[in-house]
Amino acid sequence: MKWGIKMVTVKELLALPVLRRLKIVAGYRGLNKRVSSLTVMEVPDITKWLKGNDFIITSFYAVKDDVQKQIKLIDKLADLNCSCLAIKLGEFIEELDELIIEKANEKGLVLTVIPQDITYIELIVNGMEKILHNRDIEFMIEKYMKDIIFDNYEAYEFIIERGELLGFKIRESYSLAITLTHDDEDTDRYNEELRNLAKKVSKRSDRLLNFNHNPVVTIEGKSSVLFFADDKSDLKNNLKQILNLIKRYINDRELQRTKIGVGSIGKGLEGIKETYYNSIEVLKLIEILDNNDSIFYYDKLKIYLFMEKVLRMEDYKIFDDICGELSDDLLLTLKTFYQCNMDIINTSEKLYVHQNTVRYRLKKVKEITGFDTRIFEDNFKLKLFLMCNKIKKLL
């Protein structure tokens, strides 16, 4: 179904039966501004996720003790083309300072006060029902997913009910995030290409998984597709086909520098956040692992993420006594040795050197580090050393 793109105005939203009870206290000249979404703001850094034309609902919790911060927030929201700010008084602030009202009037930002007996969910449900008949459904769903990812909601039941309005049964559904990123110098072009690619994959996978919508979320140049299914096995069984689809589109559009992060399968609200951050986190291993892979699976590589956290806790100093002691030839031989699954013949072929040269170099590694590649525990330590050495070079 094709949804229209006309947005409602602040004035039209405030004419709805429930929203009509909100008291306008400032910013009357902004009543004809368009509204693209309703957003609950209870975290201090929400402004970075706003896209303009936002109708924001808040208790001012994040700035409750500082009038100057409240004024600065009004300034920033207006500069970001926010359409309306609805504030619920009582719990965190008793009344609005006159300076707040003056600033809202100066900026033309509609400022309203929410009666105590009206809940956030009532505002969202009624406001979204109006917007959904006037706005692109994809935009609304992406905004909803971002609110989940960044904990931008006040209550569990509220975010669940909001999802049901959009067709998501969050409690019962399983989710899997696949994130696309790149290292291309033409950043803007590539970012747009990846988002378009992600949208194509989303539409095709909707049919694969028998789910009405698998949304695309784009944040800081990374485009993620959130796949949903009623059964966990549906995601597992279709993952290979989805990845083949992504690779085919990558080749068709000549986006070979694309890297793919596959999260773990999660369930419910927390599962969405977990799989999203897993898919982002595993992409951090691209440079650390120093390999030519294009797909990184969180479930397969999470041990390396754990190891990286351990090294970070030690400020990457755990191998300081041997860092810098191995020559470039020895480091390359050791790295290649592990890439070839500790096969000396394959290592020698890949390095174009004699097998005895490989053996000699591994012996030198033992003499310098004290770690013997013929001992399992020492191989683990050497692999960790290579990882630490790579990270230190990237810092």
C-alpha cells in the first residue's frame, strides 16, 4: 500500500479530542508548522536523532534542575525545526519559567502544557493515528525502531502498544539485525547507495519471512535491516538466502567495499536492541582481525570482542615487554601462519618462501617471546598478542 506524504500541522493535531486539552502557552506563530512524528524526550541527547518537524512530549526530566539548560534546549529544538514541545508539569518541575516562554515565543516554537490526567500513550496513540493517515509508514517505523534502540521511551507498555499500532507484536517476535557499512572515500554517495540497497533487501525479505515489514534504520552512515519473524527458525533458515541477496545487490551496484555485520537473534524489546548493537559491534573487528572477509557474524566472533575488552581493561599494555621486538617479517609470518590454520606448507606458499624459512621464523618467535607455536596455550597467547599489536597501531 502506498501511503501519502502530506504531513499534518501542529494546529490540526491540537484539534484532536485528546490533544485539544493541551494548553498552548507560547509560540502561536508556529501552529501551521508540519508534524512528521511524535517523540517522547526523557534523555538529554535525543536532539541528535531528531529529523525535523517533531512533536516532542516530555516532563523535562533531563533538564529538570537547570533553567538555563531548559532555555538552551528550546533554542536547539527550534534550530532543529522542531514543531511543538508538550511538557507535563508536576513530577519534575512545578511551572515553566517566564524565560522559557519568552524563548519559545522568540523562536516560534509551539509550547504546550499537558494536563496531569492525560498519559503519554493517549497522546501518542491519537497523534499517530492522525499522522499515519498522512505520512509515509516507513518513516514512522524507522523512528519507532530508533526509539527502542536508544531507550527513548518512558514505559515498557507504552512502547509495546505503540508498536502494535504499526503492526509489530514486539513481545512475541524474534529479530535479527544485519548492518551494512563501508570505508569508501565518497561517503555521501556510498551512504545513500547502502540505504537504497538495504531497502531493496528489506522488501524482498518481507516475502521470504512472511512478515509485513522489515524496517531499515540508518544511523551515522550505517544502514541496518531489522528482520522480524514469529519463529526463530524462520530467521535461521532464511539467513543464507538473505545474505546471498545482499551480496548479489552489492555486486550489481559495484559496492564491493561493503562490509556486513550479522547480529545475534533476539526476542522481544531487549532482543531488538541486543541484535542491533551486536551487528554494529562485530564490525569493529574489521581492522583488528585484518582479514579479507566481507561478512562478520557476532555469534562466531564474539570471543574476539571479549578479548578486545580484556585488552582494553589492561590499556593494551599486557604485551608491552615483547611489542616492538618482532620484526615485520616475523609478524607477517606469524599472522599468515594463523590465517593458514597453522599449516606450514600453506604458509610458505602464501608467503612465497621455503617451508624451512617458515620454521626458522617461528623458532625465532619462540626465542624472542617465549611462546612456542607447537603448544596450544602459547598459540592462544600469540593470537592475542597479534590482536593487541594491531589495536595499538590503530590507536
